[in-house]
Amino acid sequence: MSRTTAAPDERRLLLLSLALSAAFLMETLDSTILVAALPAIAADFGVPVLSVNLTVSLYLMVMAATIPASGWLADRFGAKRLFLGAMVAFMVTSLGAALAPNLSTLVAMRILQAIAGALMTPVGRLLLIRNAPPAQLAAAIAWMSMPALVGPILGPLVGGYLVTYASWPWVFAVKLPFGLAGLILAARLLPADEPRPAQRFDSWGFLYCALVLGAAQLLLEQLVHRFLNAEQLAALLLVMTVALLLAVRHFRRCATPVLDPSLLRLPLFRTAFCAGGLSRLGLNALPFLLQLQLQLGFGWSAARAGWVVLCIALSALLLKPLMRLVLGRYGFRRTLAGNAVLAVLTMVLLAGCTANTPLPLLVLVVLVFGVSRSLQFNAINTLMYAEIPKSRQSASTALGSVGQQLAMGLGISVAAVLVSQLQQLGLTLPATAMSGAMLAVAALTALSGWLFLSLAPDAGAVVSGAGSPKKA
């Protein structure tokens, strides 16, 4: 009888995970698909390409600055209501961006879109954590996180094809069917929730966080695209430093801060946040470096390189049947540390590939890397929320989302800086600079694996199922 009642619950949770994942797909596609369209937008509006880059940099800055408020707003107005409203706002502003007649309107739509995205994805994760039983949390997060793994890699390829064979407004409109389907499904499946008692909003803490996170995101963009002069850069660094010092002082005194650093006292959350952030940095940098290596190093076309890099995203689908099995058999400690070793080995192999490497062998290594990358990210996401009490779930998703956002941006920036610095050291562009950068980010991934060894052997066993008795 338990099986007959459990099966519908599992199917409902799977559908809910997929519905919530629509928000992640829209947001991650939005963050990457636009890059391919920047030259076309600049030509259409008659402005320099660097001016259009504001649509990317301001979006990332506003999103990073707004995320800290998501947890408080979810408690104040109800998580379901806020999530559905944010999805609608994201789709409306996406349509507004597609119809924008000039750059000023497009930038305004992107700022509003960033605010909606900053509320949509953290609250979506919060809803899944609240509705998934601990034993099913790993599988649910794996399904919901898939778009976050696929979007950054699929985005440039889809964007390139849309700009080449259609027009740039389609990079905004293409996401709308996914969002509409997810909105309808989430509205039906999510149980009604009432606003929870919320403490007074920490406005000063939010201001300090907005300044620090916004400035940090702009600095990350500055490492890749230089658009600030020396005086502006110095002023930005000063603002970020002063705001950071004020934030640290404020959080020590505030009883209910907008970002709760005391969550880092929880061992599982701390390890997932710190070691997981380092792991995200290296594993997010590799696809970017591989794209450069194939195009600039091997002389491939963008389309051919895009299809190979797309294998990283497609391989995430191979992991889904294995996620619960691997965690249940090996637990978080052995899975995260051992999988980091596998990821490092594939990164080293990719660094050693040349233009003469047989294509089937290259694709095989890329697929293995993709499975390892997907497993690592899903396990980290599950570990982060494995021991969070219900009263602190909102705060944990806000802080966790901030860490994830910065780690993703930092991964691309670090990769670009490594290539640039290695070139200045005399390494030639065609392959050695990219290969050297791959080895450097592989070292960061190896360090994260070593940090995961600090976990107890039975860490998160309630969620992973490791060590649970076998059923006859």
C-alpha cells in the first residue's frame, strides 16, 4: 500500500521539479543567449557594441544586488505568490525587451527583468526544499538544477543560430513558451501557502549587500570586458570595500540580517558554500576555455565547436538515473571528493587534446566531464540544504543563491584572466594558453575535492540515503 501512495507523490514531485526548473531555464538562458546577439543589437540601434554590453553587465549587477531580499519577501508575501508573480514579471519584461525600439528601453527592461529573476530562482529553490521530503530532495534538486547546467552551454549556440537565421528579438522571445508551461504547471502543483511572520526588513543590511554584490559583479565583468577607466575602477573598489566593512559590522549587531552569515556555522552548509563555490568556479570555467580552445586553438567554426561543448549539457541527462544511486551508495563525502578527482582527470585530458585528437575520443572525454560536472553541482546543491531547519530555509536560499551567482561569474572571469596572463608570459594563443588555463582551473577543482574530505563519512545521510538499511 505504501508503494501505491508513494508513486503518485514521487510523480507529483517530479512534475513540480520540472515546473520550477522552467524558471531556472529562462534565467540561465537569458544570462548567456544575449551575448551572441550584442553585435546585431548594436547595428540595429546604431550604437557601439560596448554600449550594448550594459544590457549584460547591468542585468548581472542588479540581479546580484536584489537576491538578498528574496528570502524576506517570500516570508512576507508567501513563497508561491512571489514565485508566480516573478515568473509573470520575467516573461513580460522579456517580451518588452524583444519589442524595445531603442537601447534605453532595452536597458530599462533588462533592469526590471533582473529584479524578477533575482526573486524567481531563489524562491523557486525555496519552494522545492519546503515541498520535497528529505529522502527525495537529491532527486528533486537534480531535476530542477538541470536547466542551470544546460542553459549556460546551450545559450551561446541557440543565440548564434537565432541571430544568424532569424533576428535578435528572438533571443528574448524564445524563452516564453518554457516559462508559460512552467507557470501553469507550478500554479496547479504548488500547495497554497500563507505569508509567514516576517521580521522587520533589514534595509541597511540590504543597502550594504546591494553595494558590495553589485560592485563585485561589475568588477567581474571588468575582468572580461574593460569598460571602466582607472578613476572609475578605483572609486568602485573604494565603494565595495567601505560597504563590505560596514556590512560586516552591521551583521554582527543585527538580530535578523538580510543575509545571515551565521548559517556558515552549520558544517554542511559551510562546506557546500565554500568548497562548493571553489568547485563551481573551476567547473564553470572549463566550458568557456574549451570553446576558446576549439575555435582559436584548433581553428574550428563556432557552430562545430558549439556542438562539441553542447555535449557537456547533454551529458547532464545521463546523470539523472544515477544521482540517487551514487549518493545512496557512497554518501556525500566520497561522492564529492571522488567525483572531484574524476573531473580533474577529464580536465587534464582536455588540456592535453590537440587538433589531431580523434573527434570520438574528444567527445567521449567531454561527455564524461559533463556527467562529473552535473553530479558535482547537484550533490553540492543537495548538501547545502541537507541540515537547514525550516525556520531558516528562506535565509539559506538567499545566501546560497548569492554564493552561486558570484561563483558562476567568477569562473568565466578567472578563465579569461588566466588566458590573458598566460599569453603575456609568452605562451602562444593557439593552444598552450588555453591548455595552461585548463590546468590551473583543474588545480582549483582538486583543492575543492580535498576540502570535501573534511565532511564526516555519514554527513547528510538522511538526505543521501547512504548507510540506510536495505529493503528486502
